[in-house]
Amino acid sequence: MKDPTERTVATPSVGFVSLGCPKALVDSERIISELKMRGYGISPDYGGADLVVVNTCGFIDSAIDESLDAIGEALQQNGRVIVTGCLGVKPETILSRHPKVLAVTGPHATEQVLAAVNTHLPQPHDPFVDLVPPAGVRLTPRHYAYLKISEGCNNRCSFCIIPALRGDLASRPIDEVLREAEQLVASGVKELLVISQDTSAYGSDLRYRAVDWKGRRIETRFLDLARELGELGVWVRMHYVYPYPHVDAVLPLMAEGKVLPYLDIPFQHGSPSVLKRMRRPAHAENTLKRIESWRAQCPELTLRSTFIVGFPGETDAEFEELLQWIDAAQLDRVGCFKYSPVEGATANDIAAAVPDEVMEERHARFMERAAAISSARLAKRVGQTVQVLVDRMEGSVAIARTAGDAPEIDGVVRIRKARGLKTGDFAHVRIIGADDYDLVAEPQ
């Protein structure tokens, strides 16, 4: 009888742990797709894997701790581990804690990861390329996918080390992005979530290079990308958009229904003095006026953002400015983080740290204010009929999202008496209830 602990040689199998943001998730999808194309199996657990790849996050201390714990668990459960991702730019941090890892690479390093896997787990002689779908292997549900349009970032925000981790902005050629989008749609994707570190800067590093696309001349820039994606007949959602003036040109596409009326803009604060210390791009823009203009052009627009409280030197007066800004902006979806010092970030030396208890109190006040705004805005939707996309079924209840809700980070719509619906379906529903963040509906 075969020893159940014996690992097969004929079909070497790789386990995979993916941590961090959607951009890292796309990196994981690419690595897994390449592994399968080269004939490796992908194991759903440690026991069935010949080695494990851990794709790490290294942005803030909590993410670093989570990554190091995941590496430790993989080593304990499997013993053979390759590390990649953002934390990989600090191999000494990994190796000092886990000296037995087989190899360490940085982010978006598919070829280096494949080389490391091949070194420690030789490639099969007869890969079944035909088993890999044209759109590659995805780690999201079948009906939505992340479309990464660039790597890195040219901004130098004082609290952020992303450029040090992932490099400067490197945009993908627009025809390459559009071909991937077409493949995803052909595979059944109904929602494309456009991601990068700075989506509105897309193409600037390529000097907005022009290409021929379907008999037309288009440029590698934010507006052209939005326009072309809007012709694919699926939901197109824009994430990580900085409020540069040229973003205004996309609003007509949203008003026309070509692109979802949704902008994820990381405003980060409402106090001009804090934004200046943060070295935020477009910090001098009159964003409240821009928001008013956007909503005039596209009343259905949903705005989501994230903010930081307790930034070094943040005074009571600056925090009150943030609360006043939130009241004036009336953002639909809001997240908030307490400032966490990141090794290598210049913000750590800008001013004295805000005491933990003060940060806690400000965070609680901010989220209370944001919840009240969200609750009031959602209450206005009761009685409306809206289109939703179903993410999953829980018995007779469908968990879905409106055009104003991104997966994992925004609210949901709970559809009662939803028998007959299934994951990936579009449906029209009538909103019958609302709470602080979510909606309740019935089929129309």
C-alpha cells in the first residue's frame, strides 16, 4: 500500500497563499496560471502540496505580522516554502524570522517565482496547457475579475512606501489591457474592477502612447481606457482614482451608463494642512467643488474613499476640519484607518505621534459620523427599483450588490424570496429596507 505521506513525482503540486490587496491578488492569479500552463497541479491544502508559495503584503505593521505568521504556518504544515510579494523586498525581515524558506522574491515577479518553483520542484515533462482557460486562472468568483492596468506609483506620499515596494509607475499598453478585458468577458465575467496604485495617472509614463485598436487610433490614457471598456457590455468599476482635473472627462461616460457611476478616490483627509504634510497629489484641488460638479453631471454617482486619522501632528482643529469636510462631501462609502507608522515612511519624522487613545477616540467619532451619512443616503433609496449583481445564495436569500457597491469593501443587498436567482445573475429588485451600510430588497 502506498504511504499516504508520500508525495507524487508525476504531478508535482503547489499550494498557494495570497495576502494583501487586489493588486497582489492579480499577481497571484498570474503565477497560478503560469504554473498550471507548465503542468503543475495547484493544491487546496498544505498536505497535498509539494511546496507552498506565499504571496505577502508588507505595507503596514499588521500586514507584515500577518504575512510572517502565514509563512510560519506554511513552514509548519508543509516545510517547503517560497515567499513573494511586497514583503519580499525586505528578505532580511523574512529570513531572520524564517531562515528555512527556500527562496524570496519581490512583488510582480512572476518569472522569478516560476524559476524558484522549478529549482525546488522540477517542471513536469508533459504540461496540459489545454486545461488552462484563455483568461487564465482566477481567484475571484467567475462573474467578476480585477483588471490591473499598471504597476507601481510615481507619487511620494509621506506615509506610503509603495514606490519602494513596487517601483515607479509602469503602465500596461492599452491594447494589451483591452485584449485581457475581452478574454475575461468571453469567459463569463460580468464586472471588471479596474485597479492600479494610481488609476488616473494611467499612461503618463508611456507619454500616452497611441495604438491601433479595431481600426481606430486610441491613446494609453485613463479616458480612452474607460471609453473602450465601456463598449464591452459589462459593469466597469474604477478604483484608486486620484482627483486630477482630467477625471472630469469620464463623468459623461458614467451618465450615459457606459461605465458604472462609481469612483473610488483615496482622499485621505479633509484638512489642507494635513494633506500638505501627507504630500498628497492634487491636495490643492477644491475637491468639494469638484464633487458638487460631478453629482450635477451624474446624480447616480457613488463616491467611496478612505481616510487616515491620527496622522503625525494632527491637531484637534485639523480633525474637526476632517469632520466638517465629511459632512460637506456626503460620501456614500467611507473607510477609516488609524495611522500606523511604516518603516521607511518619511511621515514618521514629520511631527510628534498622536497618542493611541486620541486616535481611538477620533476613529470612533469619524466612523459614527460616516455611518450616519451612509444611513441617511441609503434610506433615500427605499422604494427605488435598481439593478443588482448576485454574488452568492444563502438559502432563499440572494446576497447581491448595486452599481454603487464594490465586492468585499462596500455594502450588500439582501434579496428576500430570491428563489430562481443564482450567483452571477443580474436582477432588478425593489428596495424595501436599509440600515447603516446595507439594503434589503425583493425581486421586482
